[in-house]
Amino acid sequence: MQVKLTKSVITVGSWTLLSRILGMVREILLSTFIGAGPLLDAFVAAFRLPNIFRRFFAEGAFNAAFVPLFAKRYESNMEPKEFANNVFANLLTLLLILTSIAMVFMPVLVFLTAAGFASDQRFDLTVDFGRIMFPYILLISLAALFSGILNTTGRFAIAAAAPVILNIIIIVALLIAWATEHNIMVWLVWSIPVAGIIQLSLLWLATYKTGIKITFSVPKWNKDMGNLVKLAIPAALAGGVLQINLLVGQLVASQETGAISFLYFADRLYQLPLGIAGIAVGTVLLPKLSRHFKTGDSNQAQSTYSQSAEMVWFVALPSSFALCLIPLPLVSALFEHGETSRQDALAISFATAIYGLGLPAFMIQKLLQPLYFAREDTKTPLRFAVISMLLNAILAIALLKVMGWIAVAVAASASAWVTSILLWISAKKFGRAASALKTSTNRIKRTFFASLVMGIILWAISQNLYTVMQTPAERVFFAIALVFAGSIIYLGIVYILKAFPKNSEKALN
């Protein structure tokens, strides 16, 4: 069973890694063709609008409420198809109303989320981009419903593969626009809804093949929907709090042209390891824990959780050290091309290092939250999210005059650590499943040591050789060499110390 867990995480992590790699290719093209400035600031701010609500209706609140309830019905064969169909009908109705309102009041939304744009061209650009891209929320939220069904039924691969489509479509659009000398921004913004349509269609078809046929129907309000909403509201509010953190950051950064772009590129870089382990483990962990708790198998829940913790730390620690100690070689190789200058690369690398400090905390949240959601406890994460929101806002605003736009990254990382610590302390009430983390302490300590040694060696190499790298090709080669060397050093020490996560070797065979 635990080997199966590891295989599931590897499957999701592999697809997520591919998505993140393609996402990085996307960001490289954006930095090359557009660069940090008004156009990219407007695109980022506009694309963030559907993604704000995405946390309410898609992967965040929706999955936290839907997956445990659907898992119970699926495990007990209590009309899971009928339940899913009714949820689909109600969700579609709500999203159509939301999208219609947003399209009408787009200028208000832009002003509320990027007030610093009001005095320049970025405001009108963001409004225009937003009206094209906002319907993506409808498409991706419905896609999340099908992903939740597929994950619960153990079909993780197709759900994990779907996000790859977005990056492929954007990359193709950018390259076509560049090759044909068409308006890059027009191709870029229209690629978003096109990708959403393809993602939804793929997942809809995959769900149909499982025997759970979702069709259009009249939405019905019943006890099941009441229970779903009861669970979803705290999770939605918690997700909303996290989005407020992003909006506070955007409002602060919007005061300086290019700052939103700097933070965006840095965010994309630390999202790479976060997706590989944190999101992958969280995606697999929630439906599995829900089913274990449904059957009363506390031993299996304990073992599952312990192994998940080891996998998270195995990726989080070396990634954090690398982002903190050698950000400039990585950023320079990826983004210092075309319209992005060395000065821009320095700014992005500074933000990357700060986010790197918070990376373990972001991953811990992905590990701990499913423990609450699987037990249908969405209120506790909400309380901690509110604390995080207040701390984030206070720090971002207070430090703005002292640090400038980098205060956004500092506030985000600090508040993430506070949230993680609170989730950790509170999780003790869950007993055996949470205490299983203690069984992994020795492996995690050895992983930390391996990561520290790797980080010091890479920093020393970078300090002595990076200044010699002058051309873009040399910088790219140097970054690849650093990543390769770091991987060899880290895995070598881990092997010597026997710190690999349990059952990982079996799962890879």
C-alpha cells in the first residue's frame, strides 16, 4: 500500500514537474519577448484575477470540501454519480453568475487589486486583458471537479497531466506570435481561455470513461449540498485569506513599475520544487487519508502520513538551500535574455532568495492541511489563515518604506512560517496520524545535513566561478552544471546516510 502511495506521488510529481518545467519555458519566453515592465505587469495582474477566485472554487476550497464527501460516497457506493452531477450543476450556475458580474465590473476589480495602476497605461491594459482571461475561472473550476473525482478513484495521472496543457498552449501562442510578427500580447491573453477549454474537455472525457458520467442538469439544493457548502465556506474563507495576502503584495508592488514582474518571476522559480513535492503530496494525501479515516484504519493513516512527510522534506530542504544560496546563477540563466537586463535579474534573484527561506513553510502547509480536511475540519485552517493574513498585511505595509517592494516577499515567507507552526502545533490533537511524523525525525535530520553540505559547496563554486561567465550560453551552461553537481552531491550524501524516504526505492522499480 505504501509503495502505491509513493508511486502515486511520483506520478503526480512527475506531471507537475513537467508542468513546472514548461512553465519555466513560458516565463523565459515572457522575459525575453516582453520583459519586466508595464505590459507584463498588466498581464500578471489580469491573470491573477481568475486565479484569485480559483482558490475558492477550484483546487482550494472546493477540493477540501468535495473530495472527503465524494470519497465517502464512492467507498460506500452511495450514489456518487448523482452527488457529483448535482455538485456540477450548482457549481456551473454559480460560476456563470460570478463571471458575468466580473466582466461588467472589471475596472472596479482592477482598481481594488492594483490601485497603483490607476495613474498610467497599465490600468486600461489590465481591464482589457482581464475581460478576455476571466472566463478561465469557470473552465478551470469545473475542471477541478473532474480532477477531484479522478483523484478519488485513484486515477491521478490524467488529473496531474491536465495543467501541462496550459503551458503548452501559451508557449505555442508566444512562438507563433513571435515568428509571424503578430501582437504577442493578443496571442498571449487569448491563449488562456483556449487552454481552459481544452483542459476541461480532456478531464470531462476522462471522468466519463470511469463510469461517472457528468451531464448538464437543473441544480438542486438538498442536504448533501448543504453539507458541502458547510465544509466549503471555512475553506473558501481560508483560501480567500491567502488570496488577500497576494493582493496586499500586489497593491504594495504596484507602486513601482516592474516590481510585480520581479515578484512574478521569483514566484515561478520557487513554485517549481513546491509543485514537485508539496502539491503532489497534498493532492494524493487528501483522498487517501479520507478513505483511511472512513474505514477506521488508523495504522494505515499513520504510515501514509509519515511517508508523505519524508517525501516533502526530501525535496523541500535541498531546494530551499539552493534558492537561498545560489539564486543569481539560476535566475540569470533563465531570465536574463532579451528584454530582461542584469539589473532585473539581480532584483528577481533577491526576491527568489527570500521566497526560498519560506519554501519549507509553504510545503509544510501542503502536508498539514490534508490532515484537517480529511477529517472534515476546515475551520481550524481558517483561523490560522486569518492570523497569517493580518501578519502578512502588517509586515508588507510596515516594511514598504524601509525595504521597498521586496517587503512583499519578506512578508509572505514570514507569514507562511507562522501558519505552518500553528498547523503543526494544533495537529497534535489528531493523535496517531500526526504523531507519525516523529518516526521520520532521524531521516529528516540526515536530509537537512545533506542539504546543508550541498548548499555550502554550490555557494563556494558559484562565488569563485560565476563572475567568469559572461555570455548567455555560458550562464546557462553554468546553471545546468550547478544543478547537476548539486543533485549528485545531495543524492550521494543521502545514500551514504540512508536518508531516502521509505519505500521510494521499491516504488521506482
